Amino acid sequence: MSGQINAFEMAQKQFDGVAKQLKLDPGVAEVLRWPMREFSFRIPVRLDDGSLKVFQGFRVQHNDARGPNKGGIRFAANETMDTVRALATWMTWKCAVADIPLGGGKGGIIVDPSTLTVNEKEEMCRGWVRAMWKNIGPRNDVPAPDIGTTPQMMGWMMDEYSRLVGQYTPGVFTGKPLGGGGSLGRTEATGYGVIYTVREAMKHLNIDGKNSVAAIQGFGNVSQYAAAGFVEMLGGTVACVSCWDRHDKKAYTYSKKGGIDPRFLLTIVDEYGTIDKSKAQDAGYIVEDGDAWITKEANVLIPAAMEGQVTADTISKMSKGIKIVAEGANGPCTPEADEYFKKNNIFDIPDFLCNAGGVTTSYFEQVQNDMNFYWSKEEVLGRLDEKMTSAFNSVVDRSEKEKVYMRDAAYMVAIDRVVQAMHLRGWLTGNS
Ligand code: NAD
């Protein structure tokens, strides 16, 4: 995470503001501003050179009133318990706002996965499951991929869990590979989901997609399909994408006159979201500093790389033409950015609404695993569009009814649903 921003403090600050507006009982607010359970553990891994190295692992289960905890596992060198707490908290709100019957969880390991061999990655995945298997499962906590983890890794994790419990249990992890219990459409789901919400925001604001230009941060799973969807579904232009170059250890922005071609860039990006710089330059792409993405002339800004990127500092460089900010990443905009958006009438699609397509399709994957009956890609994406559109509309309605900012409205919808579930389960009556 960038600078001094602590993602969990940010998640709590956002929650506290809305809890106050909702006049939430202070005891109930205290239940929700902290995770219910946290796991911190060490994972010994035998490296290919024969040495034994120990890695730090985490899992946080924020709230499971509405159903099993759900959320990704990150393999990242800068992973911290507070980042995992924040992401688990946002997962609770995300599942609630998307109205899927799941709670909020998140996990991680402090490691740079690009430094590991395939064998070491598999060992790391299996080690994480050996530490956590008694506390995860299709009915209590269902992890998925996130930054630094892939469908193949989920396949190994599902296999390790199945071995430990003694039966094939595909529904314990989602984001698995196709043919290994995965769902069609999961790869595209988060990025396309971002675009479904941008499409609805454009309808709401009377903006023509065909004359729209997006500036995108990131070129990983979310941003790749957000970029493709922006061009292919909305008919718009993508001015630039940016990515972290894992070889040069710095970020670059890639742009091209007339707009980038996402499908071409998809052919020259590696599994960690690093674009091959020389191939891009050969194809006529302009390569600038990582920060340049936010300065591009555009009316839609899609931060889809990581948290804490649109800050008081970077916002001063933002194009004045921006009308919509679609938060593809988790927590990309700081509270100072929120203030700027409010003041300048910029329509924000908050992260846990905007990027809910991934978890919604993960939920579909679990449903298919449970039924042992698999849907076509069209069916998955059609159902996803329905869910995202309905979630967007319930947040816009609340925002208009209460005259509140979109993020606050999304929190209101989500918090109401979680509190209602806790009430219905008797968690708040004193008898449980
Ligand atoms: P990813 O690892 O596939 O891609 C991340 C991308 O961001 C890569 O292109 C990387 O190079 C780039 N990046 C990293 N640091 C950068 C920097 N400083 N400047 C510019 N680019 C940088 O990850 P992802 O799955 O696309 O996830 C991106 C964000 O979306 C994360 O916040 C994640 O939590 C969130 N998210 C992901 C999903 C999902 O289904 N993948 C779902 C919901 C939310």
C-alpha cells in the first residue's frame, strides 16, 4: 500500500461516518467495525534450493451473519494484518450490497510470488490450507484469488483441503481453473462488472459511452477486462492503462494516439500484470511514468490496481474532465479524494459496489459446484449483469432518497442488510 495510508483505519473511518448518519446503536457499530475472527500463522516452505523458509500467513473473518465468509487470498510482499482486516471488512459490505448470501473474509501471505518457482508456489498454497483448513469450508469460509494468486493456485488449495477432509469439496475455494471446478466467465467477471456499473452510471448521468474516454490504472485481471469492456460494450476509448513493471521495479503508463487496444495488450502482458515494454514500444505505444495515468484527458477514471492511489496529492493532477470514478480496485480513493469528488460533483462508484462482479461470480461458481451442474458463459454473464445492475440501482435510489454521496449510500444499503441478518439470527438480542 502506498504512503502512510492505513487501509483498515480508512475502512473504519468510512464505516463510522455512515454508522453516525444511520444512528446505529453504538454496541452494534462496535460489532461491525472490527472483524469477528483473525488468524495469524507461520507457513514453513521447503524451497527448491533445499532451504526451509518460513512465511507469514493471515486470514480474517469479518462478519458471517448473512452466510459463509467470502474473500480472496493475496500473495504480496507488502501484505499486513491491517490490509487484510480492511479487505475483509469491505467484503462484508460488498456481499451485502450485491445481495449475495455471504459474509466477509480475506487472507494473505507476505511474499512476492514472482520470486517463487511453480513448485514453491504450490507448497506455499498447500501450506496455507494446512494452517487454515479447520476454519474454512463451503459452509463457513470460502477463499478465492486476489493479487498475486491465480486459478491454478486455487486448484491446488482446493485439492489440499479435499485431501485433508477426505472428500472432493470444490465449493471450498472459488476462482478455480476451468475443468477443475471453475466457472465460465469468472476471469472476465470483475472487469466486466465494473463496466456494467459504468454503463448504468452513464445512463443515470446522461453520458454517451461512445464519446467517452477512460484512464485506467493497472493492467491485471480487473483492469484488463474493464479496458476490453469499455471499448467493446460501451464503444468508448481507453486513453491509457498503467502497470507495475516487475523487472524495472517501477510503474509505467501506456498510451496510444486514438486509444489503446486492450486485446493487443492482453497478448503482451504476463500473469502478474506486467506489460512487455519493448513489445509495446514496437507497436507504437507511448511509455511514461506510472503517475501519468491520472493526468490523461478523460471523463471516466478507473483506478483498478491497488489501494490508496487517488490521494490528496495525486488528485491535484487529475484531468478536470473526469465525471465518473469507477473504483475497480479495493480502497483506491482516500477520504481526501472523496471530499474532492463531492465538491466537484464527480460521480463515484464505490469499490465494494463497482468491483462486486468477482465475488458475485464466485458465488455463482459455488452454486454450480453445489449443484454439480455448470452454466454457459452467457448465462453466467447475464446473471452477473442482472445482479450488478440491481445493486447499482439500489445504491443510486438510496443516494437520491437520503441525498447522500454514493459511497455512503452503498454503506447504508449494506449495513442495513447485515444488521437485519444479525437481528434475524438473534445476535443482538442478548439471548445468543
Ligand atoms: P492483479 O495482480 O491481476 O493486477 C494488478 C495490476 O496493477 C497489475 O497490472 C500491476 O502491474 C498493477 N499495479 C500494481 N501496482 C501498481 C502501481 N503502483 N501503479 C500502476 N499499476 C500498478 O490484481 P487484480 O486482480 O486485477 O486486482 C486489482 C485490484 O482489484 C485489487 O485492489 C484487488 O483487491 C481488487 N479486486 C480484484 C478482484 C478480482 O476478481 N481479481 C475482485 C475485486 C477486487
